[in-house]
Amino acid sequence: MTAAGWSFGRACRVLGLGERRARYWQQRAADGLLADQRPGGTAVHALRPDEVSAILELAAEWGEIDGSHRKLAHRGSYLGRVWVSPSTVLRVLLEYGRALPHRPPRPLSVQAPWPDWVDYRPRQVWGYDFSAFPAASTRALAILDLVSRKWIDTLLCPEATSLQVQVLFTRALEAEGLLDEILARADALADPAHPADEQPILLSVSDNGAQMTSGSTREFMALHAIATHHGRPGVPTDQAHIESLFGHVKYDWPHLCQLTDPADLAAELDAVRDRYNNVRLHAGIGYVTPSDEHAGRGEQIRQGRRNGLRRARAARIAYHRSLNLRLLP
């Protein structure tokens, strides 16, 4: 084509061939190397023999400790012996038949179900947990109704022990009107003629902290007809609602973490608890306040919104239909 007067670049564009590749072919033709060579060979970026040996030595020395080709790759650079990718380590191990020590997966623990007598209604399932406030050098213990999400009470605890758990539960039982029911049941059970087959009044849910599993806490719960339920060790999602309470509180009211006086922190926590229960809409219970759900108004409010959405849609349709009719010729 160039012999016919075409430029080299134009000829390459018509043929769909890059100029650089065409020049390369011209050079190979001039050197007599244009014929296809034998396929295969070693890639220019292939591992050197000493790198392969270093990988195998790493597997022998650190395989038991690291247990992963990913860690072995980083172990090689950490020790300054070989720099390769994790996939390269795995390829070499497979090629030479080297298997890392097998580590069976962790056995799955089964979450214990709640007792059959639990109706999942307000004032029946409570969760409680501690949260640290380092600026004030104290902790806060909170009780949450896991059904209505109502934040029932809070107590600052410079020392987190079972005594604080008992004090806060006593206050919460009295505030929710359950303490009188517990005392009345205790008086009835004192009668020898009364059958002792009553169900617990409350179920407390917590993690396996020392304050929650101590003997004094168990005795207190038993004396107050409160059954206990502990989540699996290392699985905080078993009591996710109470575990996330302070996370949401500290995010929505970040000034709490900056208070240094415990008295100021206690006052602010009470104010925040009032807004949390009576003002803040809770997504987990259908965007009503915990107080609404706790008092049984939640479903009525949710149904009212559904009815309002239907009425608004019907009104919009009627409006636009009437508008279109007026615009007709």
C-alpha cells in the first residue's frame, strides 16, 4: 500500500493495525525472525527458583502459625525473604503438593430460645447492659424494654457490680408498676395451700458479664420472679437491641461523651432518656415513639398512617382527573 502512494499511518489505520506493531513486524522481517516461534517457554515475570524455595520454606516454618496462604505472602515480606502475591503462594503450594494445616471452622453455637410463656409484649422482656463514659470516669447501666424499645431507667456506676444491677432493677420494677405484683405473688406463695406453679413475671436478657451471671444477681432475679436469659459468648447480636442502645444515644447526642462531671452526665442522661422515649421516632417499631408502643398506641398510629396514605393517594388521583377533564376541549 505504501508503494501505491499511501502513507504508512494511513495504511495501518485502514488495516486496523497499530503503527507500533507494524514497525515491530518490519524489524522482525528484516532480522529474519518473522516466522512463528515455538509456543510456550518461561514468562519474563515468572518466579525465580530461589523465590519458589523461599515460599516452600515459609510454608514449612510458618504454615502451622499463619495457616493461610494470604498470611504467608505477607509473612515473606515481613521477614524480608520474598515478595509475592497471595495467589502466587497458593499456586506454588498447589504445584508442589504442599497443604497447610487444616483448621476446622468454629462450631456453631445454637441460640437458646426464649421460654414458651413469653408473649413478647411490653413489660415482659427487659434487656440491660453497661456502657462506659471515659470523660466522666464512670459507666452507665440502662434497662430497655425489648418489645416497646422504651428506655426505662439509667444508673451511673463508677464500679460495675451486681449491686448496681439490683438497685436499678428495683427502681425500674417500681416505676413500671411491677413491684406490687411481685410482692403480691410472694405473699400468695407464702400460703402453703397455694400451688407454686406460677410463671415468672419478667424475662431479663443480657450478656455473660460477671455482674449478670453472679450468684447474688441470680438470687435477686429469682426472688423477684424474674427469669434470666443470657446470650451466647462472643455473639452480641443475641441481645442486639440493648447492645445498640448506647450506640444510638451517643451518636444522636454526642455531647454526652464530652461531659466530665458525673452529676452533669446523670442530668443529661435523664433529659436524653425523655426525648428518646417521647420525641424520637424509632425505626425498629414502625416509626413511633417508644412511649407510644409501650402504652399500646403504636398500632393505632401505624394504621392511621396507612389510612392517611390511601386517602392522600385517592385525593391526588381525583384532583388530577378533574384537572384533565377541565382541560379537554
